[in-house]
Amino acid sequence: MTRPNPITPTLFFGFVAAVIFGAALPYFVTDFTTFQFTQAMIYGIALLGLNILTGYNGQFSIGHSAFYAVGAYTCAILLYHFEWSPYAAIPASALVTFVVGFLFGLPALRLEGLYLALATFALAVATPQLLKFDLFEHWTGGVQGLFILKPDALFSGWSTDQSLYYVTLGIMLALMIFAWTMLHSRSGRAIMAIRDNPIAASTMGVNLPLYKTVTFGISAMFTGIAGALFAIVTEFVSPDAFTFFVAVNLLIGSVVGGIVSIPGVIFGGLFLVFVPNYAQDIKLAYPWMPPPWAIFGTFLILIIYFAPFGVWGFLERASAWARRKLRS
Amino acid sequence: MALLEVKGLKAYYRQTEALHGIDFSLDEGSITTILGANGAGKTTTLRAICRMIRTEGEIRFDGQDITGLSTERVVSRGIAHVPEGRGTFVRQSVIENLQLGAYTRRNKAEIAADIERVYGYFPRLRERHAQQAGTLSGGEQQMLAIGRALMLRPKLMLLDEPSFGLAPLIVQEIYGIMARIRDAEGTSMLLVEQNANIALNLADHAYLLETGAVVMSGESAIIRDDENVRRSYLGY
Amino acid sequence: MDLFLQLTFAGLAIGSIYSCVALAVVMIYQATDHFNFAQGEMAMFSTFIAWTMLGLGLPIWVAFFLAVAISFVAGVLIERIVVRPVENAPVLNQIIVFIGLLVIFNSVAGWIWEYTIKPFPSLFPKSFGFETTLISAHNIGVIGLTLIVLAMVFAFFRFTRVGLAMRAAAANPDSARLVGISVGWMLALGWGLAAAIGAVGGVLVAPIVYLEPNMMSGVLLYGFAGALLGGVSSPGGAVLGGLVVGVLENWVGQYVPGGAELKLTFALVLIVGVLMFKPAGLFGRIVVKRV
């Protein structure tokens, strides 16, 4: 659990296969399904940010919806008020959320585990109200939010949904490789050393404040990029899209995929998009069923009881077990 | 009949075996001491009796196996444990600490009488009865720990290094009181000590523990005269 | 001047509700080092239970006492069944379980009672026999009832055998076991009491904010702020912290531009500010220890 996922041959070929599968997918499914997979990847990017912070650096955030919101609103404002191209607005949103995350990381430096969780909880609960605030209404659209338009397809052979799918896929792969490289570098070892034993890390010369705040910034940036993509593909931002329940969603996705994992975020993202749909369908068919959120809450608790390492942790354990069996 | 009888006791911290199958027994009304160096397994033995760690083997108290009980149940059978580090409730007052010692008992008049009895042994606790226990000196906290154990009216007291970190004069005072308690109440005691000299003076029987196994046992007087014990544990 | 006094009294009333929530939070924190993020939703659920019993035609005080009693039992059960498996788990796992509970209570309440807002009657008469424009009858009742409840809680902890055992179990679980206290049941009892106190807060706040599944999110945030301001290691401090925060909230809402629309942000600022600059809170104690 302490190391990020090392590259094994299985993992490498699995990755290549997944990329090929991902690249081919839009040619075999409807635009709507493509759109759903885009959403899943957007969640995956947001989860990646959360995992870097909470899973690898040990700083608990149960309020990442706030950074998701900052990314989404930055992008929407740039598109709506300044008529930027989305491809320029996404990096700009990344920069803004990095700064916001870095700044929030400063007070977070003084907060140990549980207290940081509390502070981020408060942040997430307060976010929608801030987005509705009168003084910002000119920029944020207040309660109404902002409508924006999807960009045209990059290539004439693609639909807009397919185009956005490939943009998202590209960004997700780039960010996954970025995260993987970062966590396997010297800095990555420092980031994890801070999680495992902060005192020892600082006596070994790790600059704790710098690493923690920058990690916070990077984490917020990932989630902010996801927010920007969310704004673009849904063509709309509003305060109610960023309630505390979005933070809970991110937490669920992260736990499902495996908090200490990079590839696990894909499973988390797929879970967050497809399972609620099925749950909704079941609810419509059987009205006596408890609402999806109640099932998610229960599910969340059950995962923590029985498989706190998530899907990816499970796969790792299963493959380690299989290798032991093969050897003996 | 032995009040406490331990057979083939093994104890574990996670996967590590800390006691490798020890046997000993303790007669009613007697004081038995377990001696040994740091890490020999003395504290572990006491923790095993109180069901605070995972064990294998048999522990019979008053003729009944207690290995299936929880710590609280063992305590309510009449085993009072004066733990390593004294286990003071630092935020509570001295008198509240004593009341907590009598938690398993209900009769208020008897409890009040027993508090007086404890003050009889430890007059200093009476002087400080309203004080926050965390502000007591080390010796006073040790007295409080013993007093708290007495409040259970125990059949057996387990004492974990009552001399630890205390000035020699205070140690003597406390051991003097322990002797008085044995004589007045007939309480059996299982005493763990690194200070072999003073423990052997008080105890009737002694067991010598080395790295999780009993290497010698017998009457205190005989153990004290053993050449090896003298050199390794008594230092003369 | 009248406005200032009105604001202050109303602040004390809402603050005493925050005090209830803060006390519930601190009780669980002291016993187990957890922040129960679901405390607010549990209180909301309790209030809905009271509302349902009102609908069955029970007198309001009967509904109130029954809801508090049911909450107590539910609190005990939740600790025994849901929280206990993660007693020794990493902090993050515990936090996630509480978030799970929050979500469950919120959505089940929405499922059973729907998300529409419902008026909730006051426990108190329209007037206490004298006329004043400075404070409403409900607010007088809120302050009075909270004071009674808090006094009872403190008397329980200070003067009863079980109260002492609960304090001991929270402060030093190993030693508590060694005097025969069943620490697990003390924790469960603590949860029960916290749930019951939260229920009092819920029933008192419902006439002010209207009853709906999300009614407690702001109250919980202010409860946390109060608990931190007073000091999470001090139940008395938490109560005072709740009162202070309630009054501050009203002053800020009136006199600071934008304060009325940004009440949650103000709570956020308070929480982060206290954590940064005065982590022990105003009344957090540090015990002098000698060895």
C-alpha cells in the first residue's frame, strides 16, 4: 500500500489494451454512451486529484467539490464572459485551481487529519452559498448559473460528443502519466513519506510545508481540470451542481477505485456514472426501494468494512495471490 | 488450593510470541513475585491474566477458567490490576479515582467506608482528595493506584513495578504499606518487579522470567540465596 | 439599540441550539476522537420522528420526549452496529463511515418525508405572560429549555456513577477496563446521549428554519464552529462557544455587508480561523502532569 503502483508487464500491457479499447470505443457505441464515458473519465480525473492528496499524501479532504466548482466556474466564466476557446480555458482553470488549492493548503498545514477533514467539510458545505453570492452574481450568474456552448468537433469525421470524448481521454491519460511519474520520483517518495511518518520525513530533510502545499495545489488542479471539462460537456454550471453531495460522490468514487491508486480512478469514475443510472432505473421499476443515495451510503460503509483498499487494491491482492500460487 | 493457576501460557503481540508457555501458581493469602529483566515478559504476564492481549493456555482463578472473559469481567471476579505507569485518571480528582476503583460495587455505605480505609493506609491521599489526580507526585499517584485497586476489595492484586521511577524512601514506604495490607486484609498479590531485592523481601514465592520463559522458581528466601540470581539481579 | 438587543437575544437563542449540537459533537469527540459528521442529520431525523408523532395526534411535549428517547436508543445502536467495526481503523475510514451515515439519514429522510419544507410548531406557548419586543416567546423557551438540558447533562456527568465511568472511559480506556468499566458500552451510551441532545437541538431549531432534510447542515457547521471556539476538549467551553457563535452570526448578518447571504462562509472562516490561531479553543484545558 505504501508504494504507487509499480509497472509490471501485466500492468503495462493492460494499460496499452485499455488505451486501445478507450480509443476505439466511440466507434462502437452511441453518442450518448460516449458522453457517459466522457463523464466517467472526468470523474476519474477529479478522483486522481483526490487520491494524490488523500491517498498518497495523507491530507484528508472531504470537500474536493469546492475545487471542482472553482475549475468549472473559471472555465465557464472565461467562455461566457470572455469568449475564450475551451482549449485555452482548461489550462487557465488548471492554473487558477492550482493557486486556490495552494492557498487553501497554507492553513491546512496547521491542521492534522481530522481537523483538516472538518475544514474541508465546511468548505464544501459553504461553496454553493458562495457561488450564489450577490456581489459575484454578475460573473457567476447567481442562482441561475451560466449556460455555455460545446465547442465544435476537432475533426469533421467526429461528432461533438466524440470530439470531447477524445479530448477528455487525452487529458486523462496525460494526467495519469504525470501523476505516475511524479509519484515515482524523488518528490513522490517525499510525498508518501509525509503521509507515513511526517516527523521522520522532516528530519530527513523533506521540506514539509512546501511539499504539502504544492501537493494540495496539484490535487486541486487535477480536480479543477475535471471541473472545467464538466462545465464544457454539460454546457452549464450552477451552484446546485456543487453541493456537499458532489464531494461525497468523489469520496465514494475514490474509495470504490482504491484511494491509494492511480488506475483505480477509472473504476471509480465508471461507478459514479453508471451505477446511479441503474439505481435510478431500479427505483423507477420498484418504487418501494430505498433511494439511490441511501444505497450509496450503505455501500460506502460496507466497502470500508470489507474492502477499504477498493477495486484496484483488490486486483493487486488477487494478482499477488495468483503469483504466489503459480510459484509454489 | 491455588487461587491462581497458570498452565502453558503463551501470549502474543500481533504475530510475535512474547510468552512461550509458562506455568506458575499463587496460593491464597500469599505474595508471589515475578522477577526478570526488561523484556522478559513480566508485564505481559499480568496483561495476559487481565485479558488485555491474545493468549493460549490456561488461566484458572478461584478454580475457574477465565481465558474466555473480557477484562471487565475478570476485574469483577476480584482481580485488581495496578498497571505499569499507574493508570491514573489524571483529569479526575483523587476521590473520583477511588470511586472508580469501586465501580463494580453498588453499596454506597460500604464504598464510603472503604475510601476511609484507603485513607487509613495512605493519609496523604486524604489531604489531596479534591485535587486533580494528574497533579499528584509520582509516589502519590502510585499510592492512589494501589488505593484504587483496594477499592475493588480484590481477592488478588496484580502490581506492575510499584517501585518504578520513585525515590528509595518512597519505595520503602509503599512496600511497607503493601505488607500491612497483606497482613490486615489477607489480599493475595502477584508482584512484578525489576527491583528484585525489595520484591524478594516482601514476597513468599518468586518466579524468575527470562525472555518469555520461567527459568527458576521457589521460595523467596531460596531464590535470594541463589548464586546466579544474586549476581544478575541483586547486584552483590 | 433595540435592534442590537433583539439581535443579541435571538443570537443567544440560536446559539443555545448550536450549543446542543456542539456538546453532542464534543461528547463523541472526547470519548472516541471522532467528529461525527452525521450529528446534524441524526438530529434532523429525530425531528422528523417528532413531526410524525405530532401527525399521529400526540401532544407536542409527548412527541418531543418520545423523539428524544428514540434518538437515544438509536444512537446507542448506531455506535454498537455501525461505528464499532471501525473503532480501531485508520481515521480516514472512520470519517468515511460518518459521511456514509450522513448520506443515509439525509436520503432516507427525503424518501420518507420528502424534501418539501414543513412548518414545525414551537414547544412553547405564544407568550410567557409578559410582553416584550426584544425576544420572542419561542426564543425564551429555547434558551430556558437548553439551559435545563445542559444542567441535567452536567449533573449527570458530575454526580452519577455512570457519568463518572463515562468520563473515565473517555479519558483513559485501558485504566477504565481495569476497574471493571465496559468501555464499549460507555461509548455507546455517549453516542446515545449525543443523539438525544442533538434531537433536542433539532426540535428547537425546526420552528426557526422549517423542517426539511437539509435543515441541519448550517446548524451543524455552526455547532462545529462553537465546539472548536470553546475547545473540543471542554464540554463547558463548547456550550459557551455555541452561544458566542450564535450571537456573532446575528451581528455579522446585520452589520457586515454580505454577512446575511454568507452565513455558511462565516462559519467556514470561523472554523479555519480557530483551528489556525487558537487550536485549543478559548477554554481548552491543558492538565499539569507530573511523573
